[in-house]
Amino acid sequence: MSGLSQVLNSSVGKKIISGLTGLGLVGFIIIHLAGNLAIFAGAEALNTYSHTLNSLGGGGFVYAAEAILVVVFLFHIVSGLQVARSRQTARPIAYQKSANAGHTSKKSSSSVSMIYTGLVLLVFTVFHLYSIKFGPSSAEGYVTVHNGTEMRDLYRLVVERFQNLFYVVGYVLVMALLGWHLRHGIWSALQSLGLTNKKILPVAYTLGGVLGLALAAGFLVMPIYIYIALEPN
């Protein structure tokens, strides 16, 4: 165990933890986006999806998944900060510009801003959970019935939230930062886990950019669509 502890506490171990947790969070983002897109199918589709998900295992599945997600999130934050600090210590003189250094280096504005975009995403996540996940529910009148089953009217809450222009603008800006964060994070995670080489690296770098852009665009569509096309019930 002492050997494993030494590996995990080493710079390589921290990069591996950051990479694994990062890819785990990317997987969650993809699943979360897929669920969000149910809103385009209407109130019944989104509310039924949410109710079904929260009813799995008597509600235990969601609690377990959320607990795991919190642990992964915390490990990703801590390891990411440790890796950034190690790099800063190794290079006490700051970069004068963020241009690509060539060869296997993929230094860019998205890579040097990872800590900042990550912190913004952390603050947004807390606010988003407070506003939606732990926002008004059945007790506050956000309740509906589909096929004889009473459930939380999540659709109404989401539509109301995104009728607020400031909420929409803020959400759009943060999702743009998410894409910027993923642009570097995805390929960097693969590299940290030793899943790239000189031939694969350009493909992984391009894939990270494309997937980051696609996920950001997917999240951006929803608030804009709601603000323009939908009205509160």
C-alpha cells in the first residue's frame, strides 16, 4: 500500500488521477446533455425522464451516483490544482505568450487557463444545483401528472429559469468556457494516461477540440431555444 501511496502522491500519479477523473466527468457531461435534450420532446418527456431516473432503486441509484460524482469532482479539483502548482514550481518564470511550443507540446490559451475556467465551472455547478436540482419542487407547487403518475414539474422550472435573460447569458458564457476547458482537458487526460503517442497525439488533440465544441454547442442550444421559443406554463 505504501508503494501505491507513493505513486499516487507523485507527479505522475496526480496526472493519472486528474486524467481518470477528468474522463469520468466528460462521461457524466455527455449523459447529462443527453438527458437535457429531452426538453425538445416536451414537458411529458423531460418530466418522465427525470422522474424515472430519480425513482431507480427507490431513489437510491441517484444518491449513490451523486455521491460518486462528488468524490470524482473533488479528486479532479485537488489533483488538477496540484498538477498546476507542480508545473508552476518547475517553471517559476511565467510564459510570455500562449502559442504552441511545437513538437508534442500543445500549449495554448485553453491550456494555460485551465485553473481559471475550472474554478468558474465549479462556482457555476454549485449555483446550478441550487437553482435546478435543489430548486422549487412538488412542495412549492411544481407538480404535474403524466399517465396517472404524480411527479415534479421540472419542465416548468427549467423553462421559467431560462426565461430570465441574465440567466441565459450567464449559462451561455459558462458553457462556452466548458468547451474551452474540454478543448485541452480531453486530449491532456488521454496523454496523462499514456493513451497517446506521436502518431495519435494530433488525432487526440483534434478530437478534444471537436468534442469540447460539440458538447458546449449542445448545452448552448437548450437555453437559447427555451428563451426564444417557449413560454412558462
